Amino acid sequence: MRLEWLEDILAVAETGSFGEAAQRRHLTQSAFSRRIQNIEDQVGAELFDRSRKPVHLHDHVAEQRDQIAHLVRLLRQLQADLRRSGRMAETKLVLSSQHSLTTSLTPAIIREIGTHRRDIFIRLRSANLTDCFSQLLSRQAAILIVYRLPGHQHPILETYIESMTLGFDRFIPVIAPDAAAASNFGGADAALPYVAYPSDVFFGNVFDRQILPKLADAGKILPRAETALTLASLEMAQMGIGVAWVPESLAKPSIADGRLADLSDRLPECNLEVSAVRLLGEPTPVEAAVWDGIASYKIDARSDMSSGSV
């Protein structure tokens, strides 16, 4: 059953006249009558009671009128969605970002791109570092926004990718202010409760390499919980469960409004590099435009993030 057939049936049902329905459908009455006859031939049943004036749907068809109207609405919406999707496909780009960046820096980058290219539609996918690069290799994502330790390599060989440094963030220790005031974090005799990351995730690797070796002078360290999600780690720090090491860009709003205390003056912290990554090769026009937009946006979590500049 074609959409135009359903619309023809409704036009007759609503007007009660083949002539008025023909005008509504922008056809001559003879052409419209032939089309109605063709519809009935295809269906294999007479749809209208022509012996009555105005014309009525036969009872068995009238029972389906609401369903016919519902199908028309659905098909019209489907047509509109398909047209919009077709137009969007030419200016659509999938960008993948680490979870912590997705909730802090990446939306600001997308906003900046949108100020220059309002026609570009960006689908943002959030994943851990390994999955971000898997999406890039399988071409499920065109560009990545990810962290790496300064001076270290990305998980993919540099011969296959192009990357650029957008700026820097910091991996800092935080906890609820009341818990910070009640404890002597960093003291020789103090116990240090902390929220750990699994060693096989990016921040677990950063903690093991850059933070843990520097905690030798912090007294006894006591892991109180473990999570792979930085947002969960941040929440546990706000609840006073333990010190959590998180990106400064993620913690900055909570530090500013007093929900978290920054302990980087007493406990070790390290720098993080924020990078954009894409596969080498000839980019599509939309990929080239987004890459250029990203290149003009510089990040520094230690400065005013709303400005989009170092």
C-alpha cells in the first residue's frame, strides 16, 4: 500500500466527494477516479459506497480509518526523516572521546566548531581509550579526542595516524573539603585512603606510572574502592570515601563551588596531554573542516575553559 493511496482514501473520506478530493489532491476528477479504481483493483475490494451522497467508506473500511490516518502520519514522518538523514550524511562526522573528556572538554570543542560551521552535524561517542582507537581503526569514528602522557606514544603506530596536541590538563588528587580538613594527607604518619583505577585502563596506567612511585613518602596507602569511571571516582571523592586522582578539567567545577578540595599542593600530580587523532589518508571535506576547526581550538585546564584558548 503506497502512501499516496492512503492519502487518496482519506481525502474522499474527509470531503465526501470525489470532485473535492480530486481538487485537494491536485488532480482532475477523471484522473482521480481512475486512481481510486486502481486502488480498489489492487486491494481487491470496493472501498467506497457510491450509492450514498456524500460518498462514504464502506463499514469494513471505516473501521480501519484511524489506522489508515496513523499510517499516513508515520509514513510522512519516515519520509521527512529519510530526507533529513540524506542531507545530514554529507555533513555528518562521528567523533569519539574518552569518557572523562566527553563530560569536560570535548563539548566545548564541538561548540567552537559549530560557531564556524553550523551545517556540520557531529555525533559524539564516548568510550575508554582502547575502544576509541578500535572505533578509529574500524572507521566507526573519524576523529578522536583523547588523553596521553606527554612524551608517550598513542596505542596505534604513528605511521598509521596523524595527531595534534590541543593543550594540557592535569591529573590531580581531590577529596571532600571536610575529609581533607580532618586528615593529614601527605604526612609521614598519615594513612592515605584513595580510590583506585584498574591497572588495564588508561588512568590506572597513569596512576601506576606517575603517581604511585611518588607516594612512598605519603605513609600507608589504603585503596578504599576501585572504578574504571572517572565520574564515579569523582563522586566517591566528593563523598569522602578517599582521595581520587582525576583530570583537573573534570574536577574544576566541583572545586570552584566547594564540593572538592584540590590536594595537589600536598600529594603528587602529573600533566596530561589532550590530543586529536585521525587516520592518515585523504580526508572527506567534512573531516577536513572539523580537523581545521579542532586545530584552532587550544586547551589548558588551568586557564579559563570558557575562552577556548591557552
